[in-house]
Amino acid sequence: MGSISLQKVSKVFGEAKVIPSIDLEIQDGEFVVFVGPSGCGKSTLLRLIAGLEDVSGGRIVIDGTDGTNLAPSERGLAMVFQSYALYPHMSVRSNIAFPLKMAGMDKAEIDRKVSDAARVLNLTDYLERKPRQLSGGQRQRVAIGRAIVRQPSAFLFDEPLSNLDAALRVNMRLEISELHQQLKTTMVYVTHDQVEAMTMADKIVVLNRGNIEQVGSPLELYRTPRNLFVAGFIGSPKMNLIEGGYAQGMGGHTVGVRPEHISLSKDSGDWKGKVVVAEHLGADTFLHVDVEGLGPLTARGIGEFGAHAGDTVYLTPDKSRIHRFNDRGLAI
């Protein structure tokens, strides 16, 4: 079992309330992602769960047991950091086996667990190598293997892909998602990258200044953001936000429309504008357009839409996909 319950959890550093008060339920086997901008408290919250920071108030219940005051080693959790933290003089085999040796486990049992973890992570052929002989992605897999052999009730990942290049990040996202499907173990994952959150999570927790703005599945947050913060944070490119007369005419103080919900034309449409920047990606074309009376908007064209900086284009929003927000920034 790997359920985690946060009950009025808070964290204060001096005069600063980093986590004012959070309630959150993480179910056994869920892949939960904490996402938000730098300084929103997501890594601090993960460290509170792990026991690497003491809570200032509230309770952390793990598998029905109050773990608030338990040492990290007593919580049954395994943490994977941004830095691989491997022993450079040890082989891959020894790095993965290290926590089991420290626990005094029988050598035959250690060998079995290491072999099983290496097979799951495609590291069998690298067990005798040193970390310096591995790629960044392989080193991260070794760090994950060291966590797997402990058979924790939950894995805690603190921005584990930040040190990897773009291609490796994509590969490791897939590998961690596949690992979750194989192990069926609770995973709590911290990232500032909303694309990672959208592609990996069963449930996303959007954090802002230590508070939870919204909790839900990726598509719930995409389709029905609770407020302007979530609307602007979830989605890539981010949602266009419009105020003024157009917003009021549509029944809101602010309205939002995603770039993919705006159709493009060179001939006619609801809004006329001039292309400022055109991003041609092959499968998609993103146009950043200065729209008359509305200002800068981003629109997504499917495929190779033939427009360039300085061209006049017409944009038409899908009115059924427009989001409305009141003067407090809450969804209407």
C-alpha cells in the first residue's frame, strides 16, 4: 500500500510561510505530479513527505500510520533526486545494491533484487560499469534502480530529468511512465515542466505560492481550469487571455482561448492581425499575431501553414471552447 494523506500540512522558514496549509489525498498506486513555477513550494512539499524537512504544523499519514515525526528511513519511501548522487568508485551493481547492504540483507537476496531491478530498467549489460561510463539517462536509471530494490510503498521524484537534454528527457518520461505501469507503485513527481505533468500524471497538483490552485487529471485541468493561474499555466503554448470590451461581450471580465482553438485563414475571419513571429515546426505552425483591437495572440495552425512575419492573417476562435473568468480570476 502507498497512500499518503496530507492534513493541514504547513511549513514556515523564519517569517516566511512557504506552505501555508495543505490538504491532499494521494491514493495507492497513483502517479501524482506536483507542478508550478519556481518557488511555489513543490520541492519543499516533497521533502516534507520524505521527512527531509520537519513540518511546522499538520500531519502526514502514510498507509494509515501517522508518519509526521518518523525519520526518513522509517517512512517506507524512496526518493530520486535531480542529481544522481551515485558513488563514482562503485560499479552499477554496487550502487544499486548499496541500500540493501547497509540494511544487512543476505547476499543472495541482494543479487536477486539487483538483477530484477536491472532487468526492469534495461541495465543488465551495464552492471559492471562505473557511473562515468554511462550516459545521463543511464545514470538516472541507476538512481531509480537503487530506489526500486528497497521496494518502497511510494517513490518520490524531485525534478529527476532536469539535468538531461531534450531528447533524453522525452525517453526518460516514457521509461518512468512504463515503470509505473509495471510496478503499480505510488509515485509522487515534482516538475516545473507542465508538459511532463500532462504526459505522465494520473493526477496533477498545481501549486502557487505554497497553495494548491487545483487538483485533477491532466484533461480536467486543460478543459476546466478553475482560475486564471491554472488556465495560464496548463497548456503549451499557453492560453491567450483577453480583457476589455471583447471579454465583457462574451460574458466575462477576462476570457481565454487556447492557440489550438483558433482557426487561421489568409482570407477572412473574426479577427485581423499581422504576424509578428512564425514558428514552423512541420506538424504544426505557431503564429504570434498582433491582432487589431486585442493585442498579441498565439494561434496554432495544423501542418505547414504558409505565413511569415509581416503577413496579414485572420483568426477565428471556437466560441464553444472559450473560457470565461470573473474579476477575481475565477472561472465562470
